Amino acid sequence: MRWLQSGLRRDICVIVAELDDPTGQQAKAALERHYDDRIRPKTFHGALDALVRDGFLSRRQDGLADRYALTDAGERRLLDQHAWVASATEALAERDDRERGDGAT
């Protein structure tokens, strides 16, 4: 799962899924809003290029801009990531509930 080695790549996939066929600039702006920080263009476009190269995003030209979409592989990885995070946070919540229950008695 090479794409998971980079939080930026994972987050780009989340943004692309959320915005549904955004331009690179739209995706970058949305991610900067989420991070509340600027992302260097070279870093962002390098991550986009890697995601396209590795088959997780598709790129198509729309006038002067490139638009991005999740591929089937990208969608599967994003759903797998979501399931993993959901499982981990459910386990954490259950542990927290048990600890609170133990402390209340």
C-alpha cells in the first residue's frame, strides 16, 4: 500500500473524493484550508503525479487545467483506509468506555 506512506497523498485522495473531479488548484486550495497552512506547489504536484503514476488517480485535461478523479484502485484504498481507521477508533472508544466504567464503580 505504497500510497499510505504519505499522509499528503492519502489526504489528496480524500479531497478528490469529496470534491468529485476537482482541478489540481481546487484540490490544493481545499487541502490548504483543511491543513490551515500553505502547501508548496512542487510538493503538492509531486504527490499528485505519484498518485497518477501509481494508478490511484486519473488525470484529464479540461481546457488549461487538469482534473483529477479516483480510480477504482484509489477508491478501494481509500475505503480500506476508512475501515482501518474506523476499526481502530471503535476499539479506542470501547477501551475508553471500559475505563470510565471501571473508574465509576
